[in-house]
Amino acid sequence: MAEIGPVQEILDAHDGVVTVIDTSGGVVMLSLDGGCVGCSSTPMTAMQIYYSLKKLDPVEDVVFVNGELPDYMRTFIDQKMADEAENSDDEPKGEII
């Protein structure tokens, strides 16, 4: 979870917890718990975690078991990463803005 960057500081400050359920086959299954439950920022938090983890070579997919990342946000991130890969020889960097 060290790879999720500045999101961890926000989670810590708001008593949010990322529960790693499974990581087999390159699919990371997560649940956002603690202070994340019922928080209106949870989809944005999930979006940043998804983006950060998808940049890692061994990660094929990131699944939020409680639906914390809506499909339209997943599509947005996938397109952003595809655009970054097309426009740069480097790996995608940064945060979602």
C-alpha cells in the first residue's frame, strides 16, 4: 500500500482503512473501510488508489468489492492512462487532477 502515495496520509487523518482482501493473479481486491464508509469523498479516494496501483507492472486490475469506484470513474482513469502512455515514453506519473 506504500504505492498509493499521498492518499495514505488522507486516509490516516480521517480514520480511513484500506482492507486488502486478495492479490492473487495480479488482481488486487480492496475494500475501503473505517472513516471511508459513508464518506462522500470515497469514490475520489478509490479513483486515486486505482490509478496509483494500475501503474505497477504486476497489477492487472484493481477491484473494490463494495463498489467504491463507479464504472464511469474506472473508464475515465483507463482513458487517462492510455493517453499518457500514447503521449510519453515514460510511465504515467502524478495524481489525477
